[in-house]
Amino acid sequence: MNVRIQYPLSFTAGIYFNNQMQMNNYVAKLYMMTNTPNEAANNIAFDRIKHFVYTELDSSIFISSDNEEQCKRYIDAGLKITTFPSDPLDQVVGLMLFYKLGAIMEDRIIIGEIEVSSAIGDGLIYIHGDNENIDNLDQPVWWHTPDLIHCEGDLIDSDKIVTMHHSSMWRELDLQWPDIEDITEEPNEEESGNTVVFADFKKLDEKE
């Protein structure tokens, strides 16, 4: 039986806007429906989104990929960045979470709707769903890939890029899907390698 569930997320990230960077606190509520009776797969889906949000997005800097020079400055300083096709306003952050978290869960749990708000956004809630028309927004490829990528790959030096299939990546984190499971819609398991970026994010207080 499919079950409707709601899951809250909160995290902190920097936002680069109008040539300034400031920290921002985000709150997201995911409204979802399970798509598999396999309890282990459901738990893994939750753990995947928590790992992505709290390990990859939290404490990163949200920035438009158009600010290429500033992006490279942050990377050279050892900071994590999350790039967007436009200024990282709350509604764009919400769209990224809707598509990326859905991709990470690979149809084991389906996101029907997401609500996103932030401290800088004065708590105004933006709501996104699967029937939304965003044809006018140039969506990055990484929004739709089931991996940990959250930055445009061409901003990273080529010697820091390694090709790895996403299933191997999740296996290393012990977040691979169970060997036997039943889902309503079979996800695409086509073995087409994804590009994984391993940037040398040094701590700010680390000595050279």
C-alpha cells in the first residue's frame, strides 16, 4: 500500500546575490508518497536525501553559474558551492530541491509537492509541484541525476573530475538499494556513467 508522508528539512547555506554573500537559514517541507512496499528501500531513500542536504548542500554557497569568476574564487578558497541557472532566490532553490531530491530517490518515494522558505526571504513560502511549468528556466543537468553533484562540472579543474556510475557512489556510502525489491514504476537503471566532481575543499584554517 502506498503511504502519503510529509518530511521537514532545515539547513543553512550561503547565498551570493547582488555581489554580496550572506548566510541564510532554509526550511523545506516535502509532501511525498511511497512507491515501494520495501521498508528498507524507503529508509534508504530518506537517508539519501538527508545525506545530500546535510552533507552536500548545508554550508555550501548558493550562487548563479553566470558568476563564473566568483565561483572559481570560492572553489580556490576551499569552499563548497551549489550553482544555479539564475540568482539563487528561494523559488529557484525550491525547484532544485524538488527535482534533485526526487532524482536521488529514484522512484522509491515520489515527491508530489514541496514548500520552501528562508530567513532572508522573510518566511514567505514558495510551493512547487509536478504540474508546474518551468520551460522558461534553463535547468542544469545535475538537477535530474541521482548522484551527489550540485555544481556545474566545467567550473572544476579537469584533474579533479572522475567518472563513476551513481550506483557505485551510493554503494560506497552504504546507501545502495536492496537486492530484491518491488516498486510500482521500475526506475531507469541504464548504466550510463555520470561525472562526479571531487574538489579539494580545504578548511579555511588549514595551513598550506
